[in-house]
Amino acid sequence: MKEPIHVYSEIGNLEAVLLKRPGKEIENLVPDHMARLLFDDIPALPVAQKEHDAFAQVLRDHGAEVLYLEELSAQALDTDPAVRELFVSDILEESGYTVGGYEEFIRAYLLSLSSAELVDTVMCGLRKCEVETPGTKGLQDLMDRRYPFYLDPMPNLYFTRDPSASIGNGMTINRMANRARHRESLFTSYILKYHPDFADKDVPIWLDRDQHHSMEGGDELVLTKNTIAIGVSQRTAAPAIENLARSLFARQKDITCVLAFEIPETRAFMHLDTVFTMVNYNQFTIHPAIQNDSGGLNIYALTADLESPRGLRFTHSDDLVGTLKKTLNVDELDLIPCGGGDPLVAAREQWNDGSNTLAVAPGVVVTYARNYVSNELMRKHGLTVIEITGSELVRGRGGPRCMSQPIRRADIDQQ
């Protein structure tokens, strides 16, 4: 078997990818609790599933093995009853106040399910009306009588990019920024620890979910075999980037530089990949609003420095083009502006993830069809653009890159 994790670029031919098909967790979104679960609107599930299935087929058609988070999670739990018990304990501990004092009853209920049913229930959320709790209801339950869940749904799970990220032959298992998403990275953690395809393969965990500072995979980009870029964003904290850099520099020899890209901390720009993605050897999509008047962006290069108290050397630049040319060792750089650079079109298409492109091979990208201005411009720049419908998927504020976690990519020759 090949290395279970092998991602040394953003653009190498996609060989294996982790997805999560939208499920009942989407139907458990209701207006009163939508914002807390980080949604602006409620997707229509049957349509979202149809769109997602078409997306998965596009990836298969271009040579990728499609793995599903829900299936791998259930297979990991099936390896040992003790693993199931530990998983349920972790879920209950991280579900907080919604459990309402019924931990032991809910534990017994969850453990009575098959592993597939258990994973599905935890992902979709456990509604109070679905189970009858024993005895007199407690004060917490009476006070929260209008709140419908013992376990909150996880509607953001179909954005598999964020809870973990593949870097080289290892992964980061991320501490998510918002409470609504904290439990999501548990699934990847259990897959790597207990699934037979991963458990005995010594997959390095560069940064684990128990750290104090948040990091999300939408901010993590593998630019070359030697350099990764991390967005300092609404969801990823600067100290987490330092911790990742120290871990990488101490535990492997390929990656020698981490570039921290400072982007505005707004809902629209929640991750670096919503405003900036790599699509070819020297081509990127970019939302112009993240650049200053001179086309620059604050970038901090982190390299190892054993004599520094922090173990790192920091070098600042606001020369985006110059930094990328040096990193990629190219003479020319092509930044393709979302919406063609028109302020109104760019804002509209960026909101609908016009810059959130997924490369399945160098110069071959998957995008939402609705971002027709950006798509046509990419074609004019020589890219092959594969359009998918995303009228419902996009309501979760994520695009093709957000919905995919590459597990293996073919190596490329760095030019």
C-alpha cells in the first residue's frame, strides 16, 4: 500500500480524497439555531446530496479514489468495542450543556446502535423527541425545553477541508475556532488511530486537536515540497501557526519554511482558501480585496532558528508576487482575480466561493458553475475549468476546495 497520506503540493494529480456526503444534519438546521451552527441559510438536502454526488463523480472521473468520512469512522469504531466506548465518552464530554444531565442514558442509547448508526446519529444530532429519557425531567431539561437536541447536529461536516489537513506524509488534527465545530476533528483522530488502513502506518500528527489555539484546514496550503502557506484569519490564530512550524521543523526535513498570510478577519474571508488558491505551477486565483493598493499582502516567513527563544526566525514582506516567485522558483506569476477584478462582481462571486477552486491536476480545476465571470477568466488564462452545480451546497459558505480533503496527490516536478 502507498503511504496513506501523501500531499506535497496543491496541484499534483488527485489520487485519493476524503468527502462527507450531506445528511440529516442539514435537515436539523432551523432558523432559531442557524447562526450558532455557522449557517446563513438552510440548504435543501435532496438537492445538496445530488450536487455532492455529482461533485464526487467528477473527482472519480479524474482519477481520484473517493473516501467518505462517515464510512471510515464507522469502520474505525468497528475494530474494538473499547474504541466505541471511548468515542462515545469523548462525544459526551465535548457536547457540553446540551446533554442536560442524561449522559449515562445517552451513552447507553448510543452504544446500543451499530457503528454506522452511531456515527450517523452523532453527525446528524440526537433530537430529544427521538428518545424517551427515564424518570422525571431535570431542571436543565425543563429550562431548555424549547431546545430540541441532546447532541447538536454537525451541518458543517461536509466541509472536510477544515477539521484536518494533509501536509506531506502527515496531518494536522485541528482545534476548530467555533464551539459548533469542536467535535468534528474527533472523526479524523479516530480514523488515524484505529482504522486498519491508517492505524499501523505511523502517520505523523504535526499538530493535534488538544492545542490551545485554533487552526482550520481551509487556511493550510501546500505550495511546494518545502514551503506551506497558512492564513492568519478569523479561524486560525498566529500562535497555532508558530506551534505547527516548530513541530514541522523538528520532526521532518522537507518543509523548511512556513509563510503566514495575514488576511482580514471577516465572515466572508473566513479562510485563506476562500480568497486565494493555487491552480497551476505559477497560477493562483485571488480575491483582490485582500491586497493593498500596491497589490501587496502582509506575509511573514517562519524558518527554524535554534538560537531564538521561540525557535523561529520571522521575516516580514508585503511583496506577494515577489514572495511567491521566489517560493515557486518561477520568473512569471499569474494572479487571476475573482470576478475579473470588478468590485461588485468580485464581491458577489467571492461570497459564492469563486476563489475556492480545487485543482485535480496542474491547470485543471473544479469550480461552481454559478461563478461564470471568474470561470471564463480562468479559461482565458489557459486553465481547464470543470463546473459543478452548487446552488444548495454553497449555502454553507464553502466551495469545491472546502468540500474536499486530499489524502494522496501525485508528486510534481517543481519548476
